[in-house]
Amino acid sequence: MGATMHAMVLSKLAALEDNPEPLTLVELPAPEPGDGEIRIRVAACGVCHTELDEIEGRTPPPRLPVVLGHQVVGRVDALGRGVRAIREGDRVGVAWIFSACGRCKYCLEENENLCPWFRATGRDANGGYAELMTVPAAFAHPIPDVFSDLQAAPLLCAGAIGYRSLKLTRLEDGESLGLTGFGASAHLVLKMVRHRYPATRVYVFARSEGEREFARELGAVWAGDSTDEPPEKLAAIIDTTPAWKTVVGALRSLEPKGRLVINAIRKEERDKGALLRLDYARDLWMEKEIKSVANVARSDVGELLALAADIPLAAETQEFPLAAANEALQELKARRIRGAKVLRVA
């Protein structure tokens, strides 16, 4: 019998209310790296709301069973043929972008996030809820020494997608910014803003008082419920929630020419009717804009890691063992959030 590994595996799709333990701890054959690939011995893997979208079928994996997890940090322990730039023992990270074609117009523009052949880590290919995983070497990122494994893991998705979202706001220092929802991504955006835009006032909309208190601790000038009206109209808002009603509320809080950036891979169906209550003259008129964020490109991850090391930008984390992945997902579903949840794998 060959080498094996432990992994938390998703075998069927269902709402967490109906299936509170969707992942099963199993023993699998250890993967071998193919040409141009590396194998990573996983040290830590962040837990993301996108995993809930996968489990509950809003962005379903193309095949089951699958190993989830796309905020992966570990050490390279095997090289496939043709790998030259990475050595065994290097510490690397893997983000949501597992691979792209490299030939289409989007890849040639360094917008691989829009590639029609984009493959996602932990959805289209096995991810980091396991002791070992393989990935194309070109899509692995060196991890700066300033971060521990647990601190680095959330930077690879929550940080990178937050960084891309902030770029898309076209924010200028001194303009006001809103953050709707205050989980792993938003708390890192707030830290980035305080470093890059010191004159910018940040307003946070969050359902739980715990999240609002956390936002104020990190420097938000105001924190209210998702339905509250802020003290001033905002130049830009980043929405990180899975809900639709927050989109309408955010539009109402924008100043003329304001921009709403939606940082979510899917929105839940339960409050879709909120869009029918959108009043064009009150909510969207005055040249307000809505911009979606689609995945991340390799450049987003690399730039974010460099910025994070310079600040330094460290995520607030809650640690869980690999076997407790279901518990972490349940807490995420219930919005028991303070920073980012991370699985300690090795």
C-alpha cells in the first residue's frame, strides 16, 4: 500500500441545517505531483464563506467527492518534472486561483480571474482541508517570513479578494468608505485602509454587536446595523455579505457618483425580493455604480502579500484542528465571527 493522508472530504451537497456535519475525515492516497506541479505538506488552511456556498450548492463543485479549502499554507515536499523556480522545503501558499489557461486575452492581460478556463482550489481541484495537496508551481506564492502559518492563510483569500475589492473602489485618501459585513475579508480591508489611506473614514455595517465592537476596536469611526443610516453619505462601499438586502441599503448610503463593490461569489436566494424594492430615483440614480468582484488574479495575491509584509498586516485568527472543520463551518454559518477561522493541519 502506498503513502496515505488524512483529509476532510465533501461527498454530497446539502444545507448545513439539514446536514450539520457535511465533511468526513477519511484516509486517502497521497497525491503525486504531475509535470510542472508541486506537492505541499499543508500546515494551515483558512475557512471561507465560499466553502458554505460549495456545500450548500450555490457554487457546486463539478465532481464529488472533493477536498475543500483555498487559503493554504505549507511546505513543498515533492516536485514534479520541470519545476525549477521552487525547491523542496520552500514555504508557499495557494489561493482560490488554482490554474488558468495562460493563453486567452484575459490571461495575457494578467486578469486570469476572468479566464473561461479558470479553476478554483478546493472546488475544481482538491484543496487544503488535507495533509497534502498538489498545485501547478506557477500558481504557488512564496509566503513572507514575517507571518506565521496561521496568520498567512487568511491573506490568500480574505486578504487578496479584499485587496482587489479596494482597488476597484478607486478610493482616494480622505474619501469615506463603507464596509457591509465585518468578517475575515472586511477586517483586513479596514487594516489596509488605515495604512494606505490615513485620512479616510471607515463606516461598518454589521448585524452583530460583536462584529460592530470589533470594527470600532480596529479604527472604524462608526459601526451600525446593516439597516442603519450612516452619519454621512459615502464615496464607496464594499459589500462582503451573502445577502441581497444589503446591496439596496448600501446604494442608499452612497453619495452621487459613489461606487458599490460587491465582494461575493454568490448571493443567497432567500431575500432576493429585496431587489424588487429598489427605488431607482432614490437608490441608484445620480450616476452611482455597481461593480462585482470575480475571483482573484495571481497579481492580486502577490501584491497583497507584499503589502501585508510591509504594513505588516496580520489577520486576527481563531484556530481549529483539521478534524473540527465542521465546527468552524457551523460557526461561520451562524456568523460567530471575529477575524478569520483557520484550520491547523500539520
